[in-house]
Amino acid sequence: MALDSDLADLPDALFTILQAYASLSHPKNLPDLLHYSFTDVHDFLLNWLLLHPHFRVYQPSGRYQVLFWKWAIQRLETLIQGQDAEINDRIYTHLVDMVQGVCPDPSSGVIGTMPPEESYVTYLWRSPDVRSASICAGIASATLLESRMLTERGTTGLTTWIASISLAEFLIKHPDVVQQQRVLELGSGAGFLGIVVATLQQQQYNQSADSTGDRSELWLTDVHPLVVERCRNNIRLPCSASVAAQTRS
């Protein structure tokens, strides 16, 4: 599975793993992959997760990566049984580096009790809009820096809540709700829903033969100054479609 292959055509199980890794979902709920070849799974994990440029810049937290890559190596070691093949050393080395970064005593393999660190989180969904893709053609994304705690620095606005994810899923299925519309979000938090809306509005702009009459607007608001700053920084990340939405003519 070459790095330049069409990720949008991935089998559902591999795309689910990609989504889980990007959004820091616990690997215990992931498919077991026993029906896939070692080569396909290995090349997918190496090229599309470990070495992909997006995840090199916007990495999941070290703690999450320890959990995920332990799971991934276990699956690879199961699939490789009886085959004349090897797991790439970079996968093992990466796990060791992550363990050393999050464990007070790396030899124990036990993750410490310090509060979880902030992490980049990327939410992915299949999209017909190939021009706004930051991961690859056919995949839309919303990337943001999030707190991994429910409350931090006196506010609950630095993390993304389930309600926002549920509303985003609805809007992705029904983009006409926000396309060609003026949208005001009260309590935007870290900016996840705003990035999704901006991406959907930009998608319609890209697909329109005549964009001169585009009426799309998006206003994001919050009260806590730290939350407003975090939201502003997230929507300005270079990988975000909201950057294109801000600068389009």
C-alpha cells in the first residue's frame, strides 16, 4: 500500500483505525484485522500513521501513542506468524521513544500519574471535496489542539464535548444546513464545530461553478479569554480548511 495511494478507498476497517488514531480513540474497540494480510496492515500503519506528514506535525499525545502502538504491534505479531516477513524497526523504535517520554521509569512500562498533556486531535470523514483535503484526496479533516481534561484552568471550553461531535456528524450528513448561510456559534470552545462548519462551507465554495454569490459567513464566540485564544489558534492552523475560508477572494 504505497504512500500515494488513495486513502479514501481504504477498506472500512482500516479507515476506522485511521479515524481512531487521529482522534485518540481507545484501541480496545478497534477491529482485530485478522481478515487482512500482514503486508497491507503493516504498510498502512507505517505509511499512513507513523510516517504520514500530517501526523508528524500534529501528533497524538505520547500517552495515547503508547496505547495505540502496543495494540498495533500485537496485531502485527499475530498476523506475521508463519510468514517470512519483518516488522519495520521504525515501529518498534517509535514505541520505545513514546514510552520513554511518558513513563517515569521506562523499564516498568507503567505510564505515570501526571495529568494528561494537551494533544492535537484530528477528526476525519470521507468527503467528495478533493481540494480542501489535508490528509489526502477524498478525506476532510478538522485538526485542533485540545485539553485532555474535562476542566482546565478554570474552564470546560478547552476540550471537545460529545454534543459537538454529534452535531458535527449531523452537519456532515446534511451540509446544506450551513452552506450559503450565516452561522453564529455561541460557546465555540476549542473550535471543533467551527472548523467543521468552515470546511463544509469551503466545500460548497470549491464545488460551485459561480462562487461570486456565496453568502457563507461564520462567527465563533466564547467568554473565557483562554478559550477564545485557543479557538483562534486552532482555526488558523495551516492544515485547516478554515484558513482557506478566511483568505478566499
